[in-house]
Amino acid sequence: MPLSGKSRGGSKKGKGPSRRTSATPPASPRVSGKGGGAKQPKTKRSKNRANPGDGASTGTPRALEELRIGISALDEQIVELLNKRAKLAVQVGKVKRKHNVPIYTPHREQEVLSRVLKQNAGPLPDRTIEGVYKEIMSGSFALERPLRIGYLGPAGSYSHLAAVRQFGSSVDYENLHEIRGVFTEVIRGHVDYGLVPIENSTGGGIVETLDAFIENKGQINIYAEVQIEIHHALLANCKPSNVRRIHSKPEVFTQCRTWLATQYPQAELVPAPSSSRAAQIAAEEYKQAEAIGAEGRTAAIGSVLAGQIYGLRTLFEKIEDNPNNITRFFVISRQKTQRSGDDKTSMMFTTLNKPGALVDVLAVFRDAGINLTHIDKRPAGRSNWTYAFFIDAQGHRDDNAMTRAITEAEKHCKEMVVLGSYPRAARIL
């Protein structure tokens, strides 16, 4: 699936002029053929062809030509069916607008993906089918009503990459520069949804996101969960042996420590605010070197998408020391999500000042038979040594067992806030 979508430099409201950034590769030329059960066109043979299968005149074996004709016929049918589906999506959009139903509904997305993946008998893997359907649904969103998705930029960041993999390439993406900005722009309605990182399998919880939930509690809902593999690439426009300076985020250098010590022990490692900003800086340094006729010796570590956007070649892919590096993201919204049948609920609470208060809260969920899958904490901000705890529990807040457990847990808390219930991310994108 494409790795990029339409992206703008900032919100239109109160953010100044926006700039659209896109790294979507050019579409392949459409190949047409006969559809349905129509009679296939005959392949004209060359008089000079000694063997019908040797491809003497065209260089293409006859068997390959016939297979391509079959693929072209199927392509025509697929395009026809996609547009029939799109016409139904337009009608769905009209009904949603009439009844004030959100355009993007994660429980419905989960239902569609689960159904089509059950029907997949191969040889295409489920990951490919899911990617295709996310793009189909992205196009449907655009037909129903254009969506604007806010993310932590610049363009080419891993948040941008996660947003595109979740929402496809047919929606608008807004670089909101800070995680707090993503929250505020969703709350103000300047973007429809926001995507923020919440946890990395190597580095743990993302403190900026946890703090933003504390600051904006009760004004925002977690609407969906997204998980993506984080693969770092060395990006540069010079030969690998010429690299002398490498830009990236300090955490990225940590995640690639062994590879860097092996491949570039003498290189200068220059900290940057983000991996996508590192790619921007490297591209700018190449332009400066070119302007004075010098040879650039700069590289950046970031996503392949960042290299595509800023015009840097990928010298090496997957240079991270841990190949199982995964980041979890939340889609945030002003709306609440309906039950999908496979959900999580995220909560934030501060305990009463008494011995064992945290244990008492956790015991409520244990006694209710509810599995807690994550716990984190941050300073509550009111006084020293008081903390806000964050937990994820399996189940939806509208489930009877969850509702009773939350009510019981509140007895041991100064404050208990349900941040959202949302479909569990069943696959890594």
C-alpha cells in the first residue's frame, strides 16, 4: 500500500498558511481488457515465429501474453466493482450526515476487515488484503466527507507514517508540530481526528502524550488503537563511505547504537528534534554544499517515507538493533466508539492517600475477571510525589462487568477518568 498521503503544514484555522506535502508514488498506467465473460481477444501471431511459445517477434512468450490478457480482464472487473462499492459509500455518507453519524467508525472498520480477512484463502497474505481495504475505505471517506487528520510532524515522521497506514492516502494530513497541538486542534474541531504515540516497545511510555491526557481529561476520547513496526533507515545522497555526520533524534541513535558503532564509529552524531526534521536538515545541507560546489557528507536516520519526501536516497534499511521495535498510537476524537466485540478501555486515576490504595484499585479489576494489559504513571502536577496512573483493560466501558468494576474502583480514587474504549489493534501495520 502507499506509504504517504496528502499532508499540510498546519491547521487552516489560526495556524497561518498550510503547505500540502505528498509522497504518494505516481499511479501505474491503467491496463484495460475485456471484462466479465466476454470473449478474449486473439493474440496475433507473427509469420516469422517458428515456435508459438518462443516469443521470437515480441520477446514475450505466448503463455505470458495470455496470462497478462487474463489479468487485464480481471483488472477491468475489479475497477468496475470498486466504483459500484464507492457509489454505495456516497449513499452511506448522505445517511451519516443526515443522522449526524461520524464518517470514521472504528468498530465498523474492524467488522469489515475481520469479514474480508476470513474470506481470504490466499495466496495474498492478510497484511496485503488489509492494506488494500484500508485504501478502499480511505477513498470512501473522501467521497462521504473529506477528513483531516492531525499528527506530530514534520511530514515523514513515524506518526505521519502511522496515520497514513491507518487512514490511507485519500485524506488530508495536518502537521501540528507538537503532541499537545494535536489534542487542542481535535478539541477545537480544526481537525477531525488526531494520531499520537502512546508507547514504544523499546523506550516505554511517551510522556508528552500521557501529560496531554492529564491536561485535557474529559475533553477527548481515545477512538482507536494503531500499532506499527518502527524500522530506521540511513538516508543520504552520497556514497556510504563518504558519510561523516549523521542527524537524528537521540532516542533513534540509542535504538541503532550497535549498528552505528559497527558501521560508523567515527561519524559525528548530531541530535535533532525528530527523525523527520533530521531528514530535512540533511537535505538542506546537501543544497548548501551544492551551492558552493562542495561534496555533501551528511546523512539522517529516519523513515523511508522521510527520505522520499525530502529527496534523500535510502542507503541502508532496517538498521535498528531490535528488529521487533513497535510503537503503539492512539487515534483521539471528540466522539466515543461503539463496541466491536474485541475492545480495550483506557483509564486514568489518582488514588486516595491511604495504604494499599493502588492495590485496592487493581484488585477490583482482578476480582471482576478483567485483564489489565498496561499500567503507567506520571506526576499528577498538583503536589510533589502524587501520581496519575494509567491502565488499559480488556473490554468496553459499556460491558456490564467493566461498568461495575469502574464504579467499584472509584471508591478507592480521588479521581477516575475513562479516556476511551476502542477496538483492540489485532495486527501490526
